[in-house]
Amino acid sequence: MFKTNVGGIDRVLRIAAGIVLIGMFFLYPEAPWRYFTLIGIIPLATGLFRTCPLYSIIGLSTCPVKKV
């Protein structure tokens, strides 16, 4: 499907940031900036699927190189 280009530490940080941002959506129901926290869906999805479209565009990868 998609090429894996998100490595271990990058993946953990993306998932954590996504969970924190989405959690803020539910923790602050009266905040005027509440809906901006839904941007956390993007790092959460890229961390879970281990692929980042922006990394693909610029040719970057944080995955370890496989030795042959």
C-alpha cells in the first residue's frame, strides 16, 4: 500500500502528540480553541499507519535502513 517511512521514536512521538491533542478536545469543552485540537488526528494516523505523505514528498524517512 504505502511505503513505511516513520521510524520508532518518530512513531511514538506522533502517537503521543495525537492522543494529547485529541484528549484536550474532550477535556476543555468550553474552550474557544477546542476544535483546533482535532488536528491531532493527523499525527495519530501517521503514527499508527507508519507512513507520512509529507515525508514521501520530500524524500525523508526515519526508518532504520535494512542491511543486506
